[in-house]
Amino acid sequence: MRNAVRKWEQVRAFALALPEAVEEFPWGPEDCVVKVNKKIFLFLGNTDGPRPPGISVKLKDEDLHGHAMTAPGAEPTGYGLGRAGWVSLPLGEGSPAPQVLCEWVEESYRTVALKRHLKELDARTGD
């Protein structure tokens, strides 16, 4: 469980470091999301449950989406979001490395960020 919480914390820190990303709790303290331009790009939930924490990201790229769906316990996100490319991933045993999770978070960010956000992000990473 500690490894899952560490991954969750790394993913959260990465997401909040993206240009103009903000953390919000729209449904209460147990449901953390990260937004840019008032749009959610990462569902984080919390780390206080009986099960390992997890994340949900939107992956429009077919290859990334397919790869994410092969992770242990991965499934289309509920509430109809899965039809729009959202994938929910538990961060328990066998889950992807934090670097891979952060790549998916960045891809999800890119689906909702404005051009100026992407320009700033690309300038940071040298893309």
C-alpha cells in the first residue's frame, strides 16, 4: 500500500506542476481532481480508503489507451467517461511505473489544455 501511495503522490505532484494546473475537491475532500482551464484532466480520488489509491486519465491516443488498458485492474472509467477515452487505473501491485503514469497524465492534460499551456509545457520540456 505504501508503494501505491508514493506513486499517487508522485503523479499528483507531476500534475500540479503542469502549467496552470489546479487541484479541486468538487464532490468533497475524498474526491480530488486536477484541472486546467476549468476542465478535469486527472481524477485522483484519495489515499485514505481500504484499497490502494488509483487515478483516471483521458487517453485519446489509441496506442496509449491500449497500453493503459493492459495494466492490472485497468478499466474504462465509470459514469460513461470510458466511452470518451477515460481509463481508471488502480495503483496497487503491478501497476505501471510513476514515469509511465506521468506520461499518461501529460497526455490527458494535452487533451484539455489551451494552446498557450501547451506552448509553455513544450518550452519546459524542449519539445
